[in-house]
Amino acid sequence: MESRDVLPVEGITCTNCAAKIEKSVSEQTGVASCQIDFATSRMIIEWIDPSERETALRSIEETMGRIEPGAHFVKTDQIEQASNHLLWRFGIALSLLVLALLTESLPLYVVAYAVAGYDVVYAAARNVWHREWFDEKFLMTIATIGAFAIREYPEAVAVMLFYQLGEYFQGRAVHASRRSIQSLLNMKPTMARVLGPDGEFERRPEDVAIGSVIIVRAGEQVPMDGSVVIGSSSLDTASLTGESVPRQVGPHDEVLAGMVNLEGRLEVRVIRSATESSLQKMIALVEQASSNKAKTEQMITRLARVYTPIVVVLAAIVAFIPPLFVGNLEEWVYRALIFLVISCPCALVISIPLGYFGGIGAGSKRGILVKGGEYLDVLAEVKTVIFDKTGTLTTGRFEVTDVTTNGDVTEAELLTLAARVEMASTHPLAKAIVAKASKTTAFANITEDPGYGLTATDSTDTIYVGSARFMRKLGHSIQDEQMGTSVHVMRNDRWLGRIELMDAVKEDAAAAIAALKRLGYRTVMLTGDRDEVATSVGLKIGIDEVKSELLPHQKVEEVEKLAARGKVAFVGDGLNDAAALARADVGLVMGGIGSDAAVTAADLVLMNDAPSDVVAAIELSQRTKRIVWQNIVLAFGMKALFLLLGVLGLASMWEAVFADVGVALLAIGNATRLIRSN
């Protein structure tokens, strides 16, 4: 019987080592699969037989420590910061090296070397014993022991010394990027204060039923999605949406788990279970992000597996083939050792994943959730951005904009009559009419004709409220040429009038479209709404092309046509957008209001429901890709240059240290710009 463990780990700062650990653990008896979530420092183990779990976990921890010394399971949910142990070792080893240089003492060189690199040598030897020959620790060990053999003592210590310094800064960079994501994962509420008949009592959010009333005091985090019943306050929404300005809420306003109540006491009626909350969706999306690697990241991971063996073979050729023709074996061995140090792949195997990791973390801090690095790559390549209309470019909240009557009733009477019928419906149009009308009571007998409208009976009268199509179905010719959406009212056989409603355009929609056009993107709107309404919205926000009155499968067909000309992004929110989101090269969904199906089908989730976040997501993807490729060019370019200089005898071990550790630090620093800039 299979089971699953999600275990926090500490000390894994190398993606190449993480891949080795995954492979080794997956091959152990009783383990079905192992995945290391590098972004959140967790190991996910699927067990075939969990009966020997404790013994297996001890073996797994030994495997982790063998592949990456210091890696281990932690007993708490919080991943602690790495200690400054490496920094202390660096300081002590550096002091010993200075003393050795001043006294030219071989024993001091040996002690300095041991302090700086004992764990690297031990890990390399243990890996060789387990027939895992080729990694960066093996390269460092061979190069430095070789340097001792040819009496280049300062260089041998310096290589190990600065390798450890690079490891320290690498660890710091990884921890910094993890914090940007871990801060979100740590937001999960652990307690909800429920209001009951006998007062308040505390429950885990998972144990609170939909419909319950919870209390949120000033300074507390909202534990579950709900609607305010009593109270008013301002909420800090930055953790969910990245919005710095507090949101004002009052009765009937929706609040989401993870928001922080800044002022008054709120009574909130729960509208979603804890597992379905917006915060939980965010956490689930961020947790799965690291499993979806970008093609560039996959390429570097594959390259690292074959890179080191090739380098060792080339170094052996440099060491032993030229001396056969020109002599001077010691000189060529020295050049080969320089070759080994320079060729260490550290800069690539950490800085590339860290670049994507930084992009995902930076996005999550402002409410843009990316399901994996691969989607940042694709988004950076799109040529056309396709939008749904309702709920994406517009608010999805309808407002009554005009009331027209036939003269037999007043506008107020028409609204009241329609509201008495629409009170039986949960449709957004019905809610808008009820909100606009004076308070009244619903008719007793109301039936619904799905897709058309409602019918109510009152004494001898029959009231019909619905679309122009409903009126035509009843045998009345109605011309509906208004720019908004119209609801018609008829009593018995007489048309009384219509109520026009408009879906308001989001405040930042026009600015977002203008920004996309400035960046050179083609913008298209695909909607199922009437042509007149769609055209009006399209003209108002400046979109390039509008296709209206489309069914869900027709949206997919239009996406396919546009995708044939170049990569496309689709932005939507509703259930009917799910197929188009999945078909597009990359799908973005308005996650705050988006349906579960749409959120599942999309590749990026915009928790702020703002069109301007589409622009921000594209800019983030371009910045991430730019930084990743800067690191690739930097690492390969510098290493190629210094490898050539080393083989020609124009570079010493000191330049080799810079080409290895210096380039790694530059690449890591460049990658962390994504995190620091948000």
C-alpha cells in the first residue's frame, strides 16, 4: 500500500546534487519515487512499502549527507537559516594561509588546506568509493592534490579556500531566494475564531464548515475566504496581490484568507472551505512550480552530467600528451590542474536554476504565480496576447445604466417589478437589478427557463423577465441594438420596457493594452458577448482585433489560428476559458475570481485580477530570460577564455580560482537581481 511523505530538508544548495539525491533515493528498496522541491527545501517521497519507513529515512539521510555534506532532514516546519560555519572556516583557513606564506611552512599549508577543504576531499573520496566519480568535488580534490604534488602549495590552499567562499555566497543566495517563496508558504492560517451560540471558540480552518461565522480582530490574519457580515475595516492585501494600498471592506464585501485586518473587528461568513481558499490555491501553485523546469534549465542539468567526465579526459590529455613531444611533464601537469579548476561547472549548475527560481519568487511577491520556469521562457517568446472580456478586461460586475419604459409604468415601477422576479435568480444581471431597485419582496411562484429568463405569476398576471431572445420565443419581436446587455420585462402579452446593464471596464485595462502595444505585441479579444458590446469595449480600451459571439470551442479555434502565426498567450478567468487557456502556448488566469478549471488549465495565475499584471508578467519573463542567458554567456565565455590561457601557459592557478569562483559569484549575484528588485 503506497503512502507519501513531505519532509523539510536543510543543506541542499546545489541543483546538481539535488538531482543525484533524487536518483539515489528513488533506487532504494521500498521507495516508489523521490522528488526534491528545491524552491521550498522539501523532499517528497512516495513509498511502496512504508512499514520500514524509519529505517529507510535514516538510510536516505545518509545518502543525502554523502552526496552533499551537511544535507539532512529538519524536525520543524521552518527551514532554518544556514549557520555561518563556512565563513568561520574561511577566516581561519585564510589566517593560516597568510602565516604559511610568511613562514613558508609546509605543515601550515597542510593545516590550512585541511581546514578549508576537508569536507570536499571527504565527499570526493566517499563518492569514488560508491563509484560516483565525476562531480565538482572530484575536480577540486584532484586539482588541489595535484598542486601539492608539484609543490604549488599556496595555489592548492587558495583553490579550496575560495571554493568554500563561493559555496558560502551560493548558500546565502539560495536562502534569500527561498525566503521570497517560503514567506508565502508560511502564511497558511493555523487557527480560526468561530462565533457560536455560546460565544467564540477556536478551531483549525480545516474543521470550520462553509456558512459558519468567524471573528477576525485587528492585527489578525483572515483564516478563510468569506463575506463580511458585520464590521468595517481596512485590509493589508500585499501578501496575496502585491498591492501596497490597504483595501477598505464593509458588509457584503469579500475577504480572502491571508489578508491582514488592520483596524476594526470583523464578523465574516465563510464562503469556501480552507482547502479551496485563494491562499491555499496560491500555496499549491507555488509548491508545484519547481517541478516544471525550463528547457534552458533542463539543458544545463543534462550538460552537467556529461561535462565533468569530458573535462577530466581533456585534462589528462593536456597533462600527458604534449610532454611526449615537447617534454617538461611538471609544467603540463600544472596546466592540466589549472584546466580542472577553471572547468568546474558551479557557475552554471546553480546560477541558471537560481535565475528561474528568482523569477518565480519575484512574481509570487506581487501576486503573479508562475507554475514553473518553463512558462517564463515561453511567455518571453509570445507575439500575440489574447484576452477574454468578462472578468478579464471588465469587472464582471454589472450595473444598471438605463431604464426605458413603454409609458404605462414609471422607471422605478419597472425596476421594482423586475426585481421581484429576479430575486429568485443568482445571475449577475439579476443581482444588479435587485441592488438597483427599492427593497421589495419576491413573487411567490417563479419558474426559470434556463438561458432565456424567468416567469412569475401574480393573481391574474404573468410577468416575464429575460433577454430579447426570451421575448422572441414568447412571440414578440424585440429589437435589441443597445450597447449594453438588456433585460426585458413583459406583463401578460404587453411589453413594458427594458433595463440596460453594462459590465464596467477595469480601471487599468486601457493602460495595460497600450503598454502591450508599445512593447510590440498584437492584442486580440475573444468573447461570447454580443458584437455591439464587444466592439464598444474593444474601441474603449484600444484593442487591435475583436471576435465576438463565440462559443468555447470557437474560442479554441481562434486561438489555434492565431497560434499558427506565432506563439500566443491567452488571458481568461471563466470555466468557458479553460480549453483556450490549455491550448495557448501559455495561459494566464485571473486567479482571484477565476474558476477552478481555469486556474488548473493556466500556466500563470494573476491573483490581483488586474490586466496590468499581464504586462508585469511579460516583463518579468523577459527579465528572467535575459539574466539566465547573461549567466550562460558569462560562464561559458570566461571559462573558454581562461581554459585557452591555461593550456597556453598564460594563466596561473590564481587566475583559475577567479575563473571558477569569481565567475560563479558574478553569475549568482546577477541571478539574485530578480529577487532584490521586487
